[in-house]
Amino acid sequence: MKELRVKYKKSVYSFCRNGTSSQIGLSLYQDENKVWVSSINSKGNVTTGWMQVPNESIPELIAALQQLI
């Protein structure tokens, strides 16, 4: 699996099992059926929290995100 990273221009916060942390970007991995999305913390490490988006839902997700900007 290839990792893609999205870096933010300024840090924001994420919330995972250990509480709130500073987030500087997202890590994205894709396998056969889904994309895995994880936070990147202020140290540049991928955090243990993650979510999955089914591949077939990616176009709908992109369209929804584009409506927010």
C-alpha cells in the first residue's frame, strides 16, 4: 500500500482514544476495497486512530468536501 500525506498550513485538533492532540495533516492508504484515513500528529507521526471509507464512496466524499469550500 502506498501512503499519501496531506499537510495542513496550520495545525488543528483531532480526538482519538488518548484524548485531544494537535494534528498537522492526514495520512491516506488505499487497499482493494477502502481508503484508510489517519491523523498525523505534530511530531509527524501517524496516530493510532483511523477511519475507513469504501472505495465506491470516494467520489461522493470528494463532492461533499467540495461543497464545503
